Amino acid sequence: MKKPVLCTRWQGYLIASDEASHFIRHFFSMWWYENPNKDYQELMQDNIRKATKDWNKKMVLPEVRKAFEKRYKFLLEQRGQMPERFLS
């Protein structure tokens, strides 16, 4: 297992803002455009894998995670990963 990379607060903001930008606009849709040879299911799984990996490794600041958590969950829902329940 890799050791976690320690970073300064400013580096954390840069990393988190780069990752947060992926949840705004068309970042994941562009993956489809750039990979026309992949089928639908493969593209959906690629998007889920990328979003989850980046969410877990790059969203290092709690305030940024909190601000973008709903967008992250919605992106996963759009790609077929439905929550166990919608209502409490």
C-alpha cells in the first residue's frame, strides 16, 4: 500500500479544485467522445472508476468534499450506481 502524500493546505486546494472541476460541466461526457471504440457499458464503468478513484484520492479537503458530495453521488447515479435508498 502506498503511503499517503502529505501536502500543504494550498496544494490541497489546487488538487481538490482540479478534481472538483471534473464534476462540473462535461468532463465525463468528453471521455465518451474521446473513446468512440468503447461500448456503452465500458464507458460507464470507466467513468465510475475514474470518479471514485479521484474522489477517494484527490478530494483531500473536507469543505470541498462536502460542497461536491451531491454532485459525486449524482454522477454515480447517472452511470448506473443507484443508492440503496433515496429517502431516510
